[in-house]
Amino acid sequence: MNRTEFIVATAVILFIAFCLGWFASWLINRFTRVTKAEIGELDRMAQALHEAEETRDQAITYLQQREAEITNQLTQTEAELRAAMDGLREARHEAEELRSYIERHNVGA
């Protein structure tokens, strides 16, 4: 094989390699191309995700408001309970004093 035949053979091999690479690239692009339908589906999914996030945020806000209301009601109920217990304690003490007074008064009579 002389120099000219070697150059021609190398050129043919490189051309075939180039053609195979180009064909492989074309095939990959053909199969991985994003279609308009897929883009539309992605847009619908993004919109649905956005709506779900808004709904979640609204639910979180509602729950925080409800928690604040319930905490406020609990605080008020506890204050009322303390007031009722104090009143009951005072009433028991007063009833005990009245019993003692009546017993002392009956014993003396």
C-alpha cells in the first residue's frame, strides 16, 4: 500500500465514521425531541401544581386562624374555670363558717 492509497483509505474511513456519527446524532434527536403535546402537558402539570400550592397555602392559613381561635377559647375557658373554682372555694369556706356559727349558736342555746 503506497502513500496515496493510505490517504484515500483513511479519508474513506473518516467519512464513514462522520456519516455514522451524524446518523446516530439524527436518531437521538429524533427520539428525544419534545413535542408540542408534551409541552402542553408540562404546562398543564405546572398549572395544576401552582393551584395545589395555592390551595395548600390557603389551608395552612385557615388552620393557623383556627388554631389561634381555639387557643383563645381555651385561654378564656381556663380563666372561667379558675374563677369558678375560686368562687366554689370561697362558697365552701363560707358554708363551713356558717356551719361552725350555727353549731356554736345551737350549743349555746
